[in-house]
Amino acid sequence: MTGDGGGRGRGRGRHVAGALLLVATAQVLVVEEVVASAWEVVPYSRANHYVSDLGLAECAELTGRTVCSPRHALMNAAFVVHGLLVAAAAVLLRNLLPPRARPWVLAALLAHATGVVWVGLVPGSLAEPVGGLPRYVVHNVGSVLAVVGGNVAALAAGASLLRRHRVWAVTSLVLAGLGAAATVLDVVDVDVGLGVGGSQRATMYPAVVWLVLTGGALLGAVVAAGRRPVR
């Protein structure tokens, strides 16, 4: 942070707000649990059902699974909220990134945010054209943006701050690597025993965990900085 007095206070306020928004992205995982627990026709399986199945408005017999999500609107709203939280946090925290890495990390974060909002606004299935081929295609474009954007953001941010914040940066790179590896395995259809739902989550969850951990780390850093005596 730079500047004195009011400028420093405003900068700290932006960083606290951005960090809180990142921590709040955990809401999508909480809502997922709530929506999954409401399934009655069949129990929801994290191994055999996709995350997208939670947002489907239709009840349907799909390939190898039955889908009927009574709280689909709540899940889709959580996707939209997640994207808005990430976009707002990226804007508030952008000056914490090194200038050379800033546009890349921001672009990746905004791609992730756009993709997740997209998924919420155009609910569908990753495997079958539920609701028609156009909706299926548009939904999957959003999914790709969400997964690739999130993992690239963690990779670029971690690499750019490796010397200054080693523990956080290494954690970021590990999570990005896990997400990227899972994505490659998913694309080439390699079954590692997680099921279709588990394999999909392995591509997505590392980015969400990274966002929440980054928010927590930033809050800790801001609090620690506030306790230091001003010289």
C-alpha cells in the first residue's frame, strides 16, 4: 500500500472489502450442500451427478443418472452471486498485483466470474443437451470459462508473487496445478475413480478454495499491518 493518512485508510478499506468478498465466495459451496440435500426423487451423488445438475429446472432421466433439483433456482442464484463477488473483489484488489501480471490475473478472474454467472443464467447439463442444443452449448461455454479462468488466475497470481509471499504463492500454484491436471484428465476422459461428478469437482474446487484462502490471507495481512506502529 502507498500513500499516507486518508489515502492509506481508503486503500486498506478497499483491501478489506475485497478480501471479505473473496471469503464470501465460499457461499457457493454452502448453497451446493443445501440444494443437494433437498433432492427427494433420488439422492444427489457427488460422484455420479454433475454440479450443473443442481441447477437444472427439469426433472429428467439422463445418461446413468436421474436429475430432479427442487431448489435449482437457489443454486443458479449462488452461481451468479459467486461471479459478482469475484468480479468486484478483482477490481478492489487489483493494485496488490505486480504491474506486469495485473492484466493477466484480472483477465483470468473476470473470465472465471463471467463463466460462473453464465452457468447460473443458462442452466444446463455438461453431458446432455437438456433444454435443447443451443442452451447446452452456451452452458458449456460458461463452464469452460469458469474452470480455465479460475485455474489460470491462481497460476498467474502465484507465479507473480512467488518471491514476496512464498507460502501463499506455493499454495496457489499447487491448487492451480491440481485444477489443471484434473481438467486435462477430464478432457481426455481418464477415470481416476472419482466418478463424473467427482472428476468435474476436481477441476472446479481448487479455484474456489484458492479464492477463499486468498481472502483469508489478505484479511490476516491487513490486520497485521494495522497493528504495526506508524513511523
